[in-house]
Amino acid sequence: MLDNIKTIQTPEGVTLHLSLAGPVTRFIAWSIDFGIKIGILFSFAMFLPLFGGFGQGVLAIIFFIVWEFYGIYYEARRGGMTPGKKAMGIKVVYDNGTPVDLSGAFARNLLRAVDMLPFCYSFGLIAMLSNKSYKRLGDLAAGTIVVYCQSANVAGQIPVMAAHAPALLLTPDEQCAVVDFAERTSLLSQERVFEIAAVLAPVLKVEEQQCVPQLLGYANWIVGKR
Amino acid sequence: MSQETFIQTHNDLWNLLNEQIRFLATKKRNTPEPMRLDEFPYLFRQACHHLALAKDRHYSSQLIHRLNELALQGHAILYRKRILWPQRFLVFVFIDFPSKLRENSGMFFLAAALLFVPMGIMLYAVNASPDLVYSVLDESQVRDFDAMYSKESKSLGRIRDSASDFQMFGHYIYNNISIAFRVFAAGMLLGVGSMFFLVLNGVVMGAVVGFVIYSGNQERILSFVVGHSAFELLAIAISGCAGLMLGWSIINPGSVSRIDALKSAANNAMTLVYGVFVMLLIAAFIEAFWSSISMQDNTIKYIVGGSLWLILALYFSFSGRGYRGYHGH
């Protein structure tokens, strides 16, 4: 199926779903981080040279630390999120869902040097588009993936309505469809909800205006709010 | 069982688990612990079971989503790693790092050859025919090197006499460690990148030393480099070795898939990269604060430099032999 869901088999015998983050979101997060790094280095470069040779030395060391270790520190010690990633709501985890630690963060950040070749992360982008989990070369070597912290929830609460049993026999898939429809009513416009429900008017054997309440009633019944 | 009954029966368990997860995830703990720690895996397994049931019984997406998020958070908490850093560091220095290098001694000797052989050839060649130095360096760089080691310069190895020791320390940190990281990362390009950088570094260094020897300043340059040469040259060779390991795993994955071979090689290579980082810190320290000291009699510098080579050779050959490292192998 064409989606960005990665499934993980856990030792508990259940399948968990993670939403993978695509190249665009990651690039925006990287740009934010880049801006922050430049900002930090710029502010140090403003006053450190005033301290002569010693200041230059300290500046070079700070430059090195910030440039190389910004990503590693945040990804290893702050739940896989650099400030840029946090802003975009994504984080780095190992591909079995466990949080990333120092060796993973180190590997994937050092290998950025290769992902950035020949210009502007081209190798990284090609790698991301070539495998199922959007992994760039650093991710492939470190065994990490970048996922959304909260996967998108397209379901709301089912509107409360007097439950009554469906007049016709519904298969489990059809029951799921009715419940899913009921959960999405809060997220769709009223006209759209009406339009979708009206399609079933001949099957439900009611007037078009009655379709939505009918279906909501069925949904409440199926879910068990009787 | 209907979904509503299912939720009513288990809601308390899910909320309790959620609280426990929040408690374990934060470092600041103001509230008491919601449950005993040994109850956590049991409740987590139950929640996973409920998720599987919910999917099987085709319960609504909202419930499945809620349970999925709960299980993901519990999974992250249960399977995370906690490391005791001081102990870990000592085990790394004395066991993991040298053992890992010995395991990959073949690659290491290849990397060392790619570094030292071109260096030796270029050194000899430039000494014999000094114009060859311009094939790897441009005029201004050659002038700089000449000035650094000439009899007129007041301090050894400095481009500007007034550059302080600490400034050079910062420069060496920034310059040398970045180079070593690139040498390693370039190994992803099927190892060819690392080979290229090793040969390049070897050739440039050989050319510089050869040229300075030809100019008659061999005493000055050799007494300068001998101190930190052990740490720096070995570190570059090891980082090349790490890069070659990466490249080789892609070319010859053996009996596992290429991706798995790469992951495993990257894991091993990272041990070496950490060690390279520490070695280059030491080398920068020596280069900035010791090597540039001008002495009347350079014998002590040669003794110190030679001893460091010997110590490192013994360290890599013997340290940690017969011990199990951090991961037990």
C-alpha cells in the first residue's frame, strides 16, 4: 500500500505502526537546525576574537563542537529530537522502535558528510527515495528511521445518538466502515457527511435526510453504547 | 465483547500504564511512582494483547490508534539502553578499542600502507627533485611551510609567530578531527573515498617533509612532528581502516544482506572512530603545547616521540587481550 507506515513486530507478538517522515519535512527540520547552528556560531564569533589568540583558539574549538556534535547531542540525549526536528514533530528512532543512543546518533551524523555530496544532500535524497523506510545513507548504516512523534489521527469521537440495531446484516468490514464513518463526522464538513451518507439511501431504505442519523445510530449500536 | 464493554473493562489499566510511562520518561519526579517497577512489563504485555485483540475484532480506528500509541511508548521505555559512562569509558579504552583494531588488522595494515607508502615515495621523490612539491601544493602553501621550519622563524610550526599555543590547539582540533571524520565517512563510497583521502594525505605530508629536508631544515621539522606523529598518523590510518570496513561490507557482504552487513560494519567502525577522536584530541594537545617548544638539544623530543610510538604499538598489540569487552565479545 502506498503509505508512510512502518510496521514493527515486537517480542510481545503485536504489530506496532510508526509514521515515517518524508524528505521534505526532514529538509525543513534540517534548515531550522542549520539556522540555529549559524546563529550560535555567529554570536560566539562576535566577541571571542576580542580575546586575541586565545579567543581564536576557543572559537575554533567551539566551532568544531557545535558543527559536529549538535546533532549527536540532541539525538542521543534528547529523545532523538534536535530543535529543528522538534519543531516539525519528528524524531529519530532505531528501526525496531527503540530510542536512539550514542552510537546510532554518532554514525548517522558523521555520515552526513557523504549524504551531502555532491551538493545539497543529493546522495541522501536518492537513498531516501530508494528504500521503503526513507533512509538516507547515514540511516542505513546506523539502522535508524525518522518518524513522526504522533501519527496522524483521522478519528474523532463518535457523536452520541440513540443506538439501534442495523436493519440488515452487516459483515465485519461493513461494520468497520460504518464506525469509521461515524468517527470522521467531526472532521468532515456537514455537506460532505450528508453526501457520503446519502449514497446509502436505497440500501437503508430511508429518506436521504435520515441517512446520517441512521448510520450514527448503527455506529453507536455496533460499538456497544446500548 | 462489544467495544464499549472492552473499553470500560480495561480503561483503568491503560490509564495506569500511561501514568507509569510518563513517570519513567521524565527525570524530574515530583509525584510518587504509580506502580512497582516489576509490574510494568506485565501490564505492558497486557496492553499489547489488548491492541492485538482490538485489531482482530475490528474495533474502531480511534481505539486502535490510542492503544498503538500506548504500546509504542511502552516499547520505547522497556527496550531503551542505560549506560554507566565512567566504567564504559575505561572498558572502551583498555579493551574495546584495541581489540576492535586487532580484529580488523588486515584492513588496518591496508589503510596504513595506503598512507605510509605514498608518503615515503613522495618524500624520497621530492627530496631528490624538489619541483615535484608543486604537483601537490601551490606556491603560497609551499612558502608557508618553508617559513614555518626555516631558521628565521622564532617558533616551530607556526604560520604567524604571534599565534598562541591555544589558538593552534583550537585550529588542530577543528582541522584534524574534521579531516579524520571525512576520511571515515568517505568509506561509504565503496571504500574508494577513504583510499583516496589516505593516499592524498600521505602524498601531501611526504611532499612537505621531503621539501623541508631538501631545504636543509630537517632537524626543525622532524623534531616538531616526532612528538604528535604517533597519535596523529595512527589515528588517520585507523579512521581510513574504519572507512574501508564500511566500503568492504557493501562490496562483500558475505552471507548476510548488504544492509545488514553495512549495519554491522558501521557498528564496528564506530568503535574505531571514537578511538580516533580521542587520539586526535591527544595529538592536538601535544602538537600545540609540546611540539612547538624550541630546544637547544632535540634529543629529548626524539626520545619522547619514539617512546610514544613504542607505547602505542604495545597498546594496540596487547591491551585487552583475552578480556571480554563491553558487549561480551
